[in-house]
Amino acid sequence: MGRYVVRRLVQMVPVFVGATLLIFLMVNVMGDPIAGLCGERRCDPATAARLRAEFGLDRPVWQQYLTYMGNVFTGDFGTAFNGQEVTELMATAFPVTLRLTLIAILFEIVVGVTLGVVTGLRRGRPVDTGVLLLTLVVISVPTFVTGLLLQLLLGVKWGWIRPSVSTEAPFAELILPGLVLASVSLAYVTRLTRTSIAENRRSDYVRTAIAKGLPRHRVVTRHLLRNSLIPVVTFIGADVGFLMGGAIVTERIFNIHGVGYQLYQGILRQNTQTVVGFVTVLVLVFLVANLVVDLLYAVLDPRIRYV
């Protein structure tokens, strides 16, 4: 196991470099970031030249990238064009988005897996048909429509919740945004769990466990569910990064100042340092989540061994 982890960590290095290089190149072709620093008026040549030299934009792109990567390994993600350190923005944005993502993942695991198990064990029955239709509707409706509708009904019309999240963004205020963020993924987790349960239910090891006279709940939890969760864990592991990076719509609807909000502001203002810095951390989140998922395979299925 130890050698496998070391090998995977080594494999992450070229993936990390390639992903960050691609993002760095894409962000640098968005436009001239200096043009937006002077407001509606165009910067005079002397001011523009000074600003480019100050932020290192007067050097070739490859040199800018090497300088950036060298600073990243020392914990320096650069300075935003407003003079604020990118690490300071991360310190305020990532905790909020992490709480939001945690709530979304809990919804996926608790609600999605539970509904998947129930429908998988009752395939073809009315509860199965009803849940399938409900998940199809959730997948078909865009996230911003779901978010705005729930905000209007629960926050504005009925007054059950605050329409927008406060600056502190406590867990209690993030429950509804977390549900909105997880809605589509929750529907996919439900369908994926249902299909996996229904297929493994006819496996020989399940029939053997039933023939031995094991209680039904033990057959389901210890044998059927454990083997059926492998594709679900794969999906949820990859979804962690997608939820953190894809929370722009949800955070905009509920006025949450998290990672999505900072990315939106960075793209809108062509703040390359902010965008590249946040995406670099999201790449690391993707890589670590995939490694954890691979290690969980051996926990769920004893037949899987890493050498």
C-alpha cells in the first residue's frame, strides 16, 4: 500500500504541472488585465508599462509560469490587482465553500444512497418508479432555476429561511444552498446506487449469504451495499472537486462569498492571479480526492490489493 501511494504521488506531479500550465495559458489569453485597472478610461502608456512591470506581465508567458510555480511551492500565490494577497482571499473563501461542499456531500451520501438502496431492493415497484421520475425531473431542471425557485418560496414568500447567506455563512444558513448545489449529483447518486444494488442483488455471494440464513439487514449492509458502493464512491470522489469549482451559480444566487464568488469576480475583472491561484488549489483537491477514492476501493472490496 505504501509503495502504491508513493507511486501515485509521483504520478500526480506531471498531472499537476500540465493542468496548471493549461490553466495559466488559458487565463493569459482572456485579454489585457491592465486595461481594467484604470476604470473606464484607458491607461496611458507610461502607467500601463509600469503596472506590467510591477505584476511581471512584461515578461514572456513561459517565464511568468516558471516564476509563478516557484512561488507556489513556497506558499506564495501572488497578489491580486487590488493589492490584496491571493492567500488572504483563499483564507476567507475556501472555509465557506468547504462547509457548503460538506453539506452537499452529506446530502448525496445520506439521501442519495438511501433512496438508491430502497429503490434497488424494490425495483419495478411504485416507489422505484416515483423516485426515478423525481430524479429525472431534478436532473432536467437547471440548478439556477431550482435555486431561485426555492429561494423565492422558502425565503421570500414563506419566510422560513434567509433569502441570502450572511457574511459568516454558518452551517445552518448553508443547508438550503447545499441542497441546491447537490441536487443534480444527488439524483445521479440515487440512480447509480439503484442500478448497482439491483445488479449485485442477483450475484452468487448474495444468494450464498441468504442461503446461510443471515439476517436481511446484514446481507444488505455487509455484503450487498459494500460491493455496490464502489461506483458510487468513484462518482462522489470526483464530485468533490466539481462541487467546489462549480458552486459559482449557487453562491451567486445566495450571495455566498466563497470560491465560486472569487472566481467569478476574478474572471469578470480579468484578475489572472486570483483565477490561477484558486484553480491551482482546486486541481490539488481533484488529485487528492482521486487518490482517496482509489484507497477506499480496498476498504470496500477486500479482493482489491495495492502493491
